[in-house]
Amino acid sequence: MFVTPMIRPQLCSRRHFLHANGFGLGSLALASLLERDGLLAAPVKPESFGQARYDLTPKRPHFEPRAKAMISLFMMGGPSQMDLFDPKPMLTKYHGQKFPGEIKYDNLAQASSKVFGSPWKFQKHGQCGMEISELLPNLAKVVDEITLIRSMSSGVNNHAQGLYAINAGRIVPGRPALGSWLTYGLGSETDNLPAYMVLSHPAGLPTFQGEHFTNGWLPALFQGTLIRATEPRILNLDPPPSLAGRSQERQLELLKVFNEEHLAQHPGELDLQARIASYELAANMQTAAKEALDISKEPEHVKKLYGVDNPATKDYATRCIIARRLVERGVRYVQVLNSGQSWDQHGSLITALPKNCEATDQPSAALILDLKQRGLLDSTVVHWGGEMGRLPVLQNDAGREKWGRDHNTYGFSMWLAGGGFRKGCAHGETDEWSHHAVIDEVKHYDYHATLLRAFGLDHTRLTYKRNGLAASLTDNQGAKVVEKLLA
């Protein structure tokens, strides 16, 4: 028999109700929405946001924003900048000869001091004349829409520390990811989907897995929600047939009564407000998420634009289309991930790098074109890049087919498009070997400060009180906004 809303919590507690009538919501891959008891710290009071609260309602930024949403195409492993974005004739000229400077290797066992000239040619493209590798023919067609940063650096020659720096501001684990900061600072523009969503690869998550989308010590409401690469993309989203429809609606109505009574007994508890809001979001997702993640009704010409019809690009194309659909529906931050460290070519670079590019180049470029034709590119930042680049010397010198490159975080490349960033701009330079950033260097924290500015946020004012101190994404590292990157 169904329990009516007149039952008091003394007879049927809120906790017992949730345990007995969860409809599978606890396994929605929405851990950030359903597991926050005892996980929340003290609330921050951002200067311009008014009274602090833990929810995803839209928040007022510090400045007029240029961007409202972001799609990060994150390439874990370290794409080789001198083979894709940063042509260096000196590498070709001195290929096979001893490198004249000092190199900091990550893998001494396979280290070599021989210069490794890029096997691929570069050409100028677009009205801006940006030089791009032949491995990226589709990106070459949209270079007039992107800002290419050739002078990125974080100075830590390891994947874990590089990931933490690029994704969370410092080289140590346990800090909130960029997507968590954006959703914490700005909230969401949808009541039916999580503000921060992560699209995983069919082969699994990248190395360090949940560290890519962790909320760290921010309230768990701001953690990324992981979406599977294959159907069902969210497990247990639907209730059992016997409980669907009006039966579920009545139980959710009862849950709302319990929540309101519980909140009334604990006035001013912002973490409780956030927890209640998350349960409501989980219920709303049952319809909205399935619709947003289904590309079957997308026009065939759109699917073809992204490469859904090509086995080599089908997976990445599908996830890029989903990312666009999520942004269209008000999701603030979407991250599209690869598996393992698939761009980490210590060996077999000559065969492995073209495969990576084949899988991602067309969908990435199509995302820019599609957002532009829908009028969304001006308000959506598209990011492409990894946690590091590669060295200018050979690694694994055991035959051409085994050649690779070791890690380099002192000078590497990534690109951005839309959301207030300049168009057709190549920013900064590395030295003649593509080893160190030497002109207009962009540290990882400068990138973060600049990105937050595009969203109308001051990186020094977007803070969270932790252990009595105001912590931030850039965390007093001397970060500066790189004005040259913004339009």
C-alpha cells in the first residue's frame, strides 16, 4: 500500500524512504548528486554573488561575460606540438644529429640525444596564414576561428602533475577541476541536466580517471557527472516498469514533503539545500538526459559533417555532437575524454600519431563549424589540448618504426575557439627546437585566469573558504590575464 504524504517522519524517516524507494537513482553515475552527507565544507561568500548558497541556479559574474559554456576536448598523454602545431625547420635540418642543448628526460632508459625532425609537412592556411600539420586537414580549414597557443608551459615533466596543473591549477592532487570552478561560480542554465558533464571513451577513462572531473574540496554538487560512451549512457535512469508513471510521481511528492520538513528543522544549512536540489535534479534527468544524449534525430548532413558515417571517427563524432546538444540545453561545462594516455607516444609515433589525428580531427573541426552555424560559437569556448607536449629528440632509437618522443611541459601547444577568444591568432613562440616557451609564455595559471575572464569572472575573487583561507583556481601564483588571447 502506498504511504500518503500525511505520514510523519517519525513513522517513516526520510533516510528510510530514500533507501527503500530510490528507483535506482543511487547508481545513476551521479555520485556528486547523491552522496554528500558529511562531505561539504563551509560556504564561500563570493563578493559579487550576494548571499552564498549551494545550488546550480545561475549566478551573476563579476564582469560582462563573453562566454557562457565550454566544451573541453582533452587529449590525455601529451600531443606532439612540433608534429601538429609548431613547425621547426631546425629539427628537420639537424635530424639525427646530437642535440646541442640540455634535455630533461622523463624516461632515461630509452633516452636519446638525437634530434628528431618531424616526418610531416606544414602549410599555411586561412586568411591568417596559420601553419598547421598535414595530419590535421580539417582543423586547417577552420584556423581563422581559433587561437593557437604555442607557448604553454607548466614546468612539471610528468603526466599526473601536468594533469593537475592544467586541469586544477596546481601540481598536487585533490583540488577542484576547472569545470567544478565554473559551475560553482556561475551555476547552470538548466534545471533538468547536471551543469558539468563528462563523456568517456568506449575503452574507458584516461589515466587518473576521476581526477579529471573531481570537485576536490568544493561541495560535491559541483563534481562532473560521468556519461558512458555506449548505451545505456546513464545506468538505471528509468524506474522499474511497476513503479513508473504516477506511482513514481506520488513517491517523489512524498519525498518533497519529507525534504521540506527536514529543511524547516535545520534553517540556514546550505549544504542541505544543495542536497535536496540534487535529488530533484536526478528525478528531472529521467526524461531530459535521454533526449539530450540521443543523436538519432540529428539530420544526416550534420552526422556526416562530424564523421558519424566513418568507423574511424564515429565514436568521437558522436560524443562531439552530444557535447553540442548538451551546451544547447544549458549545460555549463562538457569534457570529452580519450582513454588511457593515448597521445603518449614514447614509441611508434610515426604510426600512432596519425591514428589519433584521424579519429579526432574531423569531429573537432566540425564542432566549431556546427556551433558557428547555430549561433553558439560566440558564447561557447571550445578547447583542444592535453597536459603536456613532447621533446625535440628521439626516444626509443631502435628503428624508425619504433621512434617516439618523451615528455615536455616547458613549451607545448593547445588551441581555443569561440567564447571571446581571438580568431586566427597564433600566440607565443617556443625556441628553435620547440623545447622551451620563449616569447609570450602562457603558464597554466595564466590560462586559467584568462579563461575565467572570458566567463566574466575575476580569478582573484572567485574563492572558496577552506581551513579559514580563501582558496581559488589560480591560488596566488601570480596569475595574469593574457589580454592578447581575448578579442
